[in-house]
Amino acid sequence: MSETRCGYVEDVEPLADRGKACCWRPVNESGEDCFWHDNTPKTVEAFDDHPEPGDRLDGADFRGADLADTSWLRERSLVGADFTGATLRGADLSGTDLRRATFDRVDARRTRFDRADVEGATFENADLRDANLNRAKLYRTGFTDVRLNRASNFGDQVVYEDLVNDADDRETRAATLEAASWTYRELRRLFKQDALPGRARACYLGEKNARRRAAWARGEYLRALKLEGSRWVMRYGTSPTRVVTSSAVVMGCSGFLYPLTGGLRTASGTYAFEQPIIDILAATPGQLMSVFYQGFYFSVVTFATLSYGDIQPIGAVARAIAGIESLLGSLLLALLLFVLTQRVQ
């Protein structure tokens, strides 16, 4: 490289889709670096003299720069750029490649980062109130002591959820879903710190859904089934309504099956259909109500493990249903208590 040229090269080897590029720009008066890579404060007027539209500015030094309400950095390559102490208020960085960039002590209120790639960047003591990070890639982005508000927009779901559909193989699909899970977990932490419980809960559900889909993609079927059960029975520990609904389904199905699988024996007689289909067709409405009422009553006390002993199941199948229902009742009641405790916290 000529001594009159900058020669700066950003280390981009870990980045799969970014090749090396050597800065060809002329050096400044100091004779060491070009305008973009020297560490001298940059004024608004100086930027006007160096527009360079479309050029890569990897590793550019914007420390302390005033970039408020600017738009000329959108959709540029700024890998490893340093924005420490810069003013980005109202700036447009949408679609910009900001991987491994540094945003320490940055005023980024109302800044647009939508569709930007911010993977591996660091935000420390940054103000992101009213900022737009919708569909931004945030995997492995470090957020420390950042300020958010309800208008800080991270979108309804992370961008990796959409990228899964473009994955060509199971390994890539699983890796993309892991990135989604990590991003949801980090956003949940941020929202909890900034007292935004509703958005933190939404990120928790997003994380769990991503982990469930990743388990299916990796072929971890036992873990996937466990997460599927948690999803449907209690919405990953957040919905007591689903636990109550699941309990009602278990009790209703069991109560319907008892008379059809041998019947129930009571102190005053036996409520059973020896030949279920024939007996049901021949039974009067009153007989049917009596038989199934006893079945549902026995189902409720069995589910709740009350065991009054006034009714007993007849036959091996009915006894097996009673045993399974008793176990499910203990499990679902414990889950209900767990979910209610989680919601209180």
C-alpha cells in the first residue's frame, strides 16, 4: 500500500458474507490514516466534504460525532465502526451493516435501525428511547444499561423467525431458531429491567416457541414433545386458563368413558352398560342421565384424589382409567399452583 493511502483493513474473517477490503483513501495531514479512520473529532461540515455515497466504511471512527437526523449512512457497510459518544438522535441507519460496531454512551433517540444487521455490536449506556429496531438482526448483540420506553420498537417478532423459511437444511434451520431464541431472551431481560412486563412476557413466549421448533429441527423429539405439552397445557407456564381447560377435558373424557368400559359400582347398585351400544340405544333419557352423572361425579373426585369410596370402578379398563386420571389430576393441580405462583412473581 502506498504511503499516501490509508491501508486500513477491517478483520472480517469471522463474517461469512463479507470479504476483506483495504481502505484506498488518501491519508490526512497527519500522514497516517484517512479521514474516516483517524481519531480526530469530526464536524458536520467535515462530513459534507466527504460524502462518498455507497462506499464501504468498515471500521470508521465516529467517536463524538454529531450525526443527528442524518440519512447518508443508511444501507452502508459499517462493520466494526466506533460510535462512542456520538449523537445519532433521529438518524437513519436502516438496512446498514453494523456488525461488531460500538455504541457506547450514544444518544440514539428516534434512531432508525430497522432491517440493520447489528449482530455482535455493543450498546452500553445508550439511549434507545423511541428508536426503531424492527426486523434488525440482534444475535449476540450486547445491551448494557440501555434506556428504553414503550415507543422503542423491536417488532412483534424477531427477524430470524422469517429467515427460518429460507433455510435450506435442518442444521441451518436449527441455528437460525437458536439465534431467534437467544434474541428473545436478551430482549426479555431488557424489557424486565425497564419495567415493561407485557413485552417481556411476549418475548418469553417467543423464546419458548423458538426452542420448541429448534428441538424438532435437530431431531430432539423427547425435548420437542415436552415443550409441545408445556405449550398446549399451560402455555409455557403463563396461562392458568389452559391448565383449567386441560383439567376439564381430562375429567369430562374420563367421566364419559367410565360407564362405557365396565361401569361403576355404588352402595345402592351398579351403574353400568354391559353392552354399551345396545344399552345406550335402549336406555331412557333418565337412565342415561343417571349413569353418566355418576360417571362424571366419580371422575371429579378421582381427579381431585378425594377418594370417598362410595363409588368404585368395575373392570380392568375402568380401573386403569381411574388410575391414570388420578395421576393426571395430581400433576395438573400442581401445574396450576406453579402457574399462579409464576404470575404473582
